[in-house]
Amino acid sequence: MTYLSHNVSPIPILTYHQIAPAPPKGTPYRSLSVAPDDFARQMAWLRLLGYQGLSMPALMPYLRGERQGKVVGITFDDGYLNNLTHALPVLQRQGFSATCYVVSQRLGQTNVWDREVGIPASPLMTLDELKQWIQGGQDVGAHTRHHVHLTQLSLPECQDEIAQCKSELEIGLGVSVEHFCYPYGEYTAAHVAVARDAGFHSVTTTTRSRCHAGEDLMQLPRVPIARRTTRLALWVKLATSYEDKKRL
């Protein structure tokens, strides 16, 4: 199996977190909450521009160079319930699909990993709600068992967090889980090998850029969408080298 992309033109993979009203001013990482109306306008704008929004499984033929088209990947990190309630109807209305990366041991709980930095608790989807997400034409990806800092764990612990997350989700949902995302964007070459050995077809990061030919499919960059991202800014992120220049 090849682990490099072969797409002819750059492909953006969008990163979202919560689709919800912004928390109070002064809340850490407030920008990670995109208002439902803004999300709806962004998806309609993508459609108007001629883009097809795709989940990671649907995007893979384009990344591998097997298909060509005006496409954009859509991903959600963490598995918030508001992705189901606010994002799913919009995605369905536009005929889009998306991948939601979830934390297998936190289903039906809250984002407890954010507590120390002061981000308010927000409900995460339960197993049944994730099944609704899938039945709605969407995809579920893995995001470790406990949303850990992989670089702070031993290699066996990382193997457990990555591989067992995949296994737990597959058993619970009854579907293949083939795509992974590194929590916090933190990883090393050893974690890349673990993800590959676990059988994932792609892994996304927090590195900023559109995906170009020759990308390691186990280290795909993405394009962050924040609370104040306007439709013009979204177009710039998609259609120009703006995000490519943000790559570290």
C-alpha cells in the first residue's frame, strides 16, 4: 500500500470542533466554537463555489490520485453532540459528508481533557448518537481512547490508546474505523508507525496547509476554521496558497 498522496491539485481538509454559540468572552479557545448559522453559511458557500464536501473515506480516492474534482475534506475533532444536532442537518442539506474523530472512552461524557485550561464542559455523542451520525451519511474516525498527549506516554501506552480506540469503536458501532487524528496535533515518527501498523488509511494533524502531492497520508495537514472565519477568508484558505504559507 502506498502512503503518499498523488492528488493533482491541492486539497484542503477543514478542521472544525464545536458547532455552537461562542462561550463567554475571555473563555480559552473561544475561537473553536463556530456558530450554527455561520457553519450553515460556510457550507452553502462551499456548494456555491462548486466544492463537494467529503469525509475522509470519500476523500481518499482524490488524495490517491484515482479521481479528480473540486473537493474539500470536512473533519470535526472530539465528537461533540452539537456536531450531530447542528452540523448534520446542514451537511445533509448540501449533500456533503464529514468525518468526526471521537474519543472512545469518553462517549456520552464531556470534554474533560479541556478542564485544566478552562474550556467549559460540552456534551459528547453517545454510542447511539454516533450511530445516528453514521446513519445520516457521515463517518467516524478515531482520536485515541482518552484524548491523551501521545508525546507524554510510553510507546506501549500509545499503542493501546491508538489501536484500542479503533477496536472499541469498530465493536461498538459495527463499522470499520479507518481514519485517525492525533490529539493536540502532538506526535513523533514512532506514533506515525503505530498509526500505520494499526491499519489506519489516513491520519490528520494540526499542521496548517492544503494537501499537496507527496503528502504522507499518516501526517496530513489541515485548514483550521475558526469562529470569525468569514466566507471571503474561507475562499482564500481554499483557493490560494495562504494556508500553505502557514506550514511550519
